[in-house]
Amino acid sequence: MLVAVVSVSSLVFAAIDEGPALTNADRAYEIAKDFACPVCQGQSVAESDVVVSRNIRRQIRVWVDEGRSDGFIREQLVATFGEDIDYTPATEGITSLVWIVPVVASAVALSGLTLVFRRWRLEGELEASEDDEAVVARVRDGQR
């Protein structure tokens, strides 16, 4: 139970905590990490050093300095380069299962473990009745 409480508390705190205020450069870097390089394999815009990625990073910095929202920047990049560039999974429709299935599976697993541990505890507390002891005594006497 303690592990479950600590895990849930950590997840809630991480989801709610905004962290320290980001500078414009930090915010631009965080946004660039969420987008795939359009010409590289397996690299984000923040990691890649090809010309396209450098231009995207420069444009992200301009938008951040102008005070544009993260949503606006995402919309502009997706409109320009397509949905494949965005690493962040959508939270609607069928892709919401990415977020829902692990939570449901964890809840089912925790419920199953709780039931199993309760059953084991109840089985350990059972005592033999006098009738049970009499049956065992008769069987022992019959084997001798």
C-alpha cells in the first residue's frame, strides 16, 4: 500500500508541478525536443544539426520571443511539416489509449493483487473443526 501511495503521489505531483520559470531559450529548447527532424532518422529538432533543423529552431526562438503560445508554435510546425513531425501523442480519439490503457492495466493489476493477498490471509486464518480432526484420525487409524 505504501508503494502505491508513493507512486500515485509522485505522479500527481509531477503532473501538477510546473517547475521553475523557463527562460525563452529554455522554452524554445523544450519545444524543439518535441519535434522530429524532418530529414533525419530518430533525432529531434533540438538534437539535429542539419540546416532544416537549425532553421526550425531559429523560427521557434523567434515565435517564443514574440510571446507566441506553445499551441500556436505546434500548429504552425505541424501545418508546415505534417503531423509526423510532432512527437507528442494526441490526447483525443484512439490515440488517447496511449494514456488510458496503462492506468487501467495498473488499476486491474493492483485490484488482482489485493484480492490474492486477501485470499491468502483468509486461508492462513482457517482452523480445522472437530469433524475435520475426526476424519483425519479415522484415516490414520485405517492406515495402521
